[in-house]
Amino acid sequence: MKRIAERVRAGELLLSDGAWGTFLQKKGLKPGECPELWCVDHRADVLDVARSYVAAGCDMIETGARIVGGCCGTTPAHLAAIGTLLKRKVAGQA
């Protein structure tokens, strides 16, 4: 399988995810609640959103933690570790 960067350089049009916050709100994320922590406290919901992007035909997905931006005292390393775990789960590797 080609890496995303290779596919982009080749001129391929790729479909990505978006609107993570909106999907998490539909699943119960409250105003002012830390969305990044949902990757830990509501893993099944976050996984469900990621799987919906895969089912819709996305070529690449990010986790809500990467999209939302790392508030609430989370560190980039923490977010990256959570994101890696969720991506592996969606891909069936964890």
C-alpha cells in the first residue's frame, strides 16, 4: 500500500475525515467538556466515529485528539499515543 504522501505527490485525490467535534457532540460531548479526553474515557464512541469514516470510504482519518488540538492539559505526546492506538484499532491491528 502506498503512503499518503506518495499518493498525493502522484496527483491522486484523497478523501479525509472532518467534523470530529460535531460527531462527538452528537454522541454526548457537552459544551466545555474536554474532547481530547473522550479518546480515553469514551473510546468506543471515538472508535465508532473513526469506523464511520472508513465505512464512508475515507482514504485517511485522524483522531479527534489531533483535530481538536490538545487542550485540557494534554500533551502532544499523549495525544499521539492515543491517536496511534485508535488508528490501529480501526485498522484491525490492535
